[in-house]
Amino acid sequence: MIVEQYGIKYTRVTEQDLELIRYWRNQPFIRDTMQFREYITEEMQKKWFEKINTKHNYYFIIEVDQKKIGFINCKDTGPNTRIAEGGILIWDKAYWGTPIPGFAALTVLQCVFEIFKSGDASLVTVAKTNTRALVFNKLIGYVIKEETATNEFLKLILTKEMYFQKTIKIKKAAALYCKGNAQIKIIATESDLLSDDLNNYIRSIL
């Protein structure tokens, strides 16, 4: 499955991507910002992939100008919650502080709320020290739900109604910034690894 928008390409994670992700995930400057901070072995990475490679979890490599710079995910918090939990990791420091992470978040939210219509709310966990991410998430409508047990992170939630209310101007600005290149392109075929909502969408555009 491939998604393209704002000049960014998202390719669903496969086994071939595991070593790349593991390499960056184990870098101290990345690991120290995460809730799970243990060194990740090859075996741990394989077990992680087996767990997330289902129709309820979507992990994508982020690619800009044919360069893999990070990954973004969207997964169900429970079997019947219709709450999508998101996360993003940009390992290429050249893209820190650029619009790219924000564009990636907008693309995933647009897929969840507008295209696949598979969720009623989005949940993210952000480190208290990550002020840039906290400001952006609040800008697009997320509100603080609670602190984590360690008090190092905040859980924020965005309802579908607040998403539509808050992102109208932001999406217009993103389209202007990208010179109108805001149309989402999705390349996928029906699969047991896609949710019913996604398979229904694919059938609707054939």
C-alpha cells in the first residue's frame, strides 16, 4: 500500500524495512525520546513486526525526494473503539523543524477521517519536552487527555468533529505551500491485511 500527498510518499512497512527501522530506532538520540528505551534486537524487531502486521495497524516509511527519512503509524486502540492511535518518528535531522512532519500527520488524519472514514477520534502520545509537536497538535485540535504513569509524556486526543473544525485553514495553507500538490493518491489492492473500511474504499474506486 502506497499513499502520496504534499510531495511525500508513504509505503507500508514490510520485512525488508525492519533493519532500517531497527538501526534508527536504536540510535541514542532517538531511543532517549521514546517510552520504550531498551536496545532492540533482531529477534525483538521480528516479533514486533509479527504483532503489527495486521489489518488493524498501519506503519509507513516516509520518503521525500527518494530518501527514507522516518516512519509514521496509525493503529486501532481496541477492537471496537474506532479510536486510531498515531505516532511519527523522523530520524533524518535535516527534516526536523520543517513542515514535513506536519504534512505527514495531516495526511494520516485525512485518510482516517475523510477517505476511509475508519475512526471517530485520534490519540497521540507526546513527550512533554517536545514543545514543537505539542504546539502543532494543539493547533490542529488535539487536547490533553492525561499524563502517562512516568509523567514524562502527555496523551492527547482529537475528535473527528474538532479535526474538521480546526484543519480547514491549515489544509489550505499546506496546499498553497506545496503549490497545489494536495491531492491524496492511494495505490493498493484488496488484501486480508487491510481493514474492511479500506477494502471497501478500494472497491469503490475501481
